[in-house]
Amino acid sequence: MEFLAAAIAIGLGALGAGIGNGLIVGRTIEGIARQPELRGTLQTTMFIGVGLVEALPVIGLVFALLFTFVL
């Protein structure tokens, strides 16, 4: 039963990260299309946001493995 819970936690974390990354990148492309001169600033902000969003599934993976095999 622990493996099922871990799989659900990892899967939902990946799903949420995929949706979040899609929204971030899509809005960045819209911003660059509207104001091309802000491309560098928008890309920097986008990469920071994507990095933060990608951290959540990794944390979910660590917790899932921790609770599955250690506790």
C-alpha cells in the first residue's frame, strides 16, 4: 500500500509541475511577443520560476521514498 501512495504522490507532483511549467513558459512567450525589448528580464524570471516549480516534484519524490522505505 505504501508503494501506491508513493506513486500517487510522485505522479501528482509531476502533473502539477508540468502544468505549472506550461503556464510559466506560455506567459513568458506572450510577454516577449508584446515587448521584445524585455526578453532578457522575462527569460531570467522564467528560469527562476521554472526552477522553483521543478523543486516541488523532487521534494515530493524524496518524501515518498522516505516514507516508503525508511518509516
